[in-house]
Amino acid sequence: MHPPVSLRFSRNHSHFEGTSPMLITEILARNARLYGTETALVERDPAAGRRREITWRQFDDQANRLAQALCARGVVKGHRVVHLMSNCLEWLPIYFGILRTGAWAVPLNFRFVAATIARCVATAEAKALIFGPEFIQRIEEVKASLDQTVDTYIFVGPEARRPAWALAYDVLLTQFEAAEPTVDLAITDDAALYFTSGTTGTPKAVRLTHRNLEAACYVENAHHRQSRGDNFLCIPPLYHTGAKMHWFGNFIVGARSVILKGVEPRWILEAISEEAVTVVWLLVPWALDILFAIESGELKLSQFRLDQWRLMHIGAQPVPPSLIREWRRVFPHHQYDTNYGLTESTGPGCVHLGIENGHKVGAIGRPGFDWEFAIVDDQCRPVAAGTPGELIVRGPGVMKEYYRNPEATAEVLVNGWLHTGDVARLDEEGFIWLVDRKKDIIITGGENIFPVEIEDFLQNHPAIADVAVIGLPSLRLGEIATAIVKLKPGHSVSAEALAEFCQPLARFKRPRRYIFADVPRNPTGKIEKPELRKRYGGQSASFQLKD
């Protein structure tokens, strides 16, 4: 019987009071010592009818065996190892195994096409590449390019599908002892390269340190107060800082977590019910899908055991207040939080609403644990409360740089402050409200339109499932607001009716075009607005008002 891990936070330090900073690899070793036979991770794959789990000792052993294998293949401190896998039980042990060699982990977006994979590998100058079966074809398309730096390929999957040019992960683990390699690691050492989602351009490589990763553990736990009795359901892709850094809140106290493959509403509620999940991080589309399924009668809450589910939090994108109002009606006992962050801030938490501030739904909140903020104009001067300006943040999660991109680094890192590129305003109670991305602002007839405001308004329409607002070219006005609308199943509404619905908006804010279509989102739920502008910039719409 081991005493529970308890956290005592100092507002001025991003680590436990009275202790030295801990590498996250050391936290894993501690969990293995204290809770070795207890379940650490569960993988649920409903489509395949499969459930797997590992203990903290197995987690730690697998990380060590992979680290030994990589070291034997010539990977040393400072090398880069690409991690190209969909969510699975092996994902996190592989990530920690890379870190234990002193190499930098380089997780890649599983949606990247072959050319983007090649570009990222070249940027990282990767020494090794670990991948799953779904990436074989993409890798083979550009393997000649990858071979310029990569000399070790490790395949995680069934032997029958293993390419001849790759080593088998399962076999490698059996060939090495579960002893941690002797590598001198410091909290200030580089740990990872995370490529941005690319929603506003070409993905950039964000260089993070071990201190950045350590700080994310404390930030998440300070915000959501996980204890050993909590169980976190991880649905978003682990390559993204958001999913992993939310998991860190459970990890740091040795609490279990569940990795769910698939986003069907029934699968989510079944996982929560059957695994006794207490904390769930959802993206907006998944939360909406759950509510739609309950509203339609497809799912009945009485079918599931959900009383232990205490917290639902959302991040990665603006959250429509109408969604949260409906969620709290259906799940009145839930705590709620929203989290704001960027890959450049080591994921979520530099701003968060706080579970005690449910009365401020719609705001992104206040500075997170150990974080500072300011809202500034184009000359970096603070603006008055209520005035929109750029949100800048400073804290222990700020990246070191954009790797091999000094020009882009200089644009966003100024005197220790990270310029987020997001427009925000401060209200009279000190809460931050996200207005929009600077690059997404629509300028029509000289007036600034913030798409998020219109999206939130349209989301209140009972027939709308999802909506994105973009600016499209107009000869007379420069740009006009265009709404891409996805309707709920079984619902219909005309563009004219939507135009009537938007009458309460100021005239210049009302969409001039309505397009009925799917709203593309990336794996972390962000609307892919560059894709929408490209897709519809030269096309006629289903409904258009005169300029």
C-alpha cells in the first residue's frame, strides 16, 4: 500500500514545493516504483472489438527497452527520432523511450501527406523513424528522400505487414534489457519538435525543452485537480500537444487513463461508463455529436453509468456558449472548463476558464498556473480593457524557438513574450475573451468582422450542426462574410431563413453568402479556413446578397 501522491503548488514555481524539477521520464520511473502492478493505460478499439492495457511497470519497461534498442542503433543525445503513429497502447511508451535516449521526439500529424512527411523529416534531420502500418505507402513514396538522414526504420504492427526495410518493434523489445540507459539529461535540455497544425500556413517545427514538458504536468494538474482516483479519457491524437498535455495531469499523480480509438458518441459514453472515467476532454464536434445523439433518442443516458464523470473540458478552438448551455442542461452535475493554448506554449493552459467560473462561459478565462498575459496593439502597447488587441503570453511553457526558422521565431518571440496571433479583449472582471485569429479577420468596406462572433451567433440556430465563417473576395467591399453551414441530420433550412435569423447582427456583420456543406476540421477540431477559402474563393454560392 503506497501513500497517494499529493501536490502542493507554489504560485511562483512550476514544480512541487521543496523538490527539484523532475524530468517526465523520472516521473514515469517513480510511478513504476510506486504503482508498478496497477493499470497505467487502457486502449479501447470498439471497431475491432479489442481492449488492451498495461501497468506502470510494463509502461516503464517498454520505454527502457526501446531506448536501449535506439542507443544500439546509434541514436545519441541530440538526435531526432520521428514518431509517426495513430493513437494506440504503444504510443506513449515509444515517446518516453525516445526521450530516455536524450534524442528529441518528433511526433508527426497522422494526416500529413507523403510530401509533408518528407519535409518534416528533412527539417528535423531525423536519425530514426518509428511508424505504424497505415503509413507504409506514404513512407515508401518518399523513402529515397527520407534515407538521406534516416538509417533506422522501426515498424509497430503485425509481422505480416512489416516492410522488409523496417525492424519489428515487438522483436526489438525482446532483444534488450529493461534497464534505463545511462544518459546525462538536464531539465533545460531539448526534448521534442512538434510541428504546428498548419491551419494558417506551412507547419513549423516548435522546439520544446524538458522543462516545457515538466511545466505542462503541473499546469494541467493545478487546473483540473486530478488525484489518484481519477481516470482520464484520451480521444484526440497524441501527436498533438493538447491531448498529451491534458493526460499529463493524470500522469503526474500516477492515475490511470484510457485511450479511445474512434469518436462515435456511443463509443465515448460506453468508455466512460465501463472504465469509470472521471475526466474527459472533448473537441467541439464530438460534444455536439453527443448532444445530437441524446436529443434524437439514438442514445439514452439511462443505458450508461456516468455518475462518476465529474469534469468535461474543451479546448483547441473557440467554444460556442450555446453548446455549453445545452451541455449543462443535459449534464447538470458536470464541472466545466475551457482551455486555451498553442503548440508554441506547450499546449493548453496558458489561459483557462477555471472550473469555479462557470458563470463566465464564453470567455477563455484568466492566465493559467504560472502564466502572465497582456493584450496589445500593433506597436506592442497595452490596450484599454474592452478594446480588441493581440493576446501575448509569458510562462514556463513558451517554446525555445521555431527550429531552423529564425525569421518566424523573431516574429512571435519578443522579449520573452509569445505573440499568439489571436485577437482578444479583457472584460471588467479580468476575464479574457477570444475575438478571432488575426489572419481570419474579415475586412468588409473598411469594417473589421470577427468570424467567431458570427459563428457563435449562428450556432444558436436549432438546425445548425456546425458553421464556419470566412471572407471571400468582393470587388466593391474587398471581402464579404460567407457562412459555410452544416445542418443537423433530419433538419432543413433555407439560406433566406438564415439571412432572416441574422437580422439582429449589425448589418455589416451579416453573412452575404451561405454555402451548405461540411465544415472541414483538423484532428484537433480546428476549422481549416485556408482550405475553405481555397475551395470556395472562385465558386458561386447557393445564396448571395448583393454587395
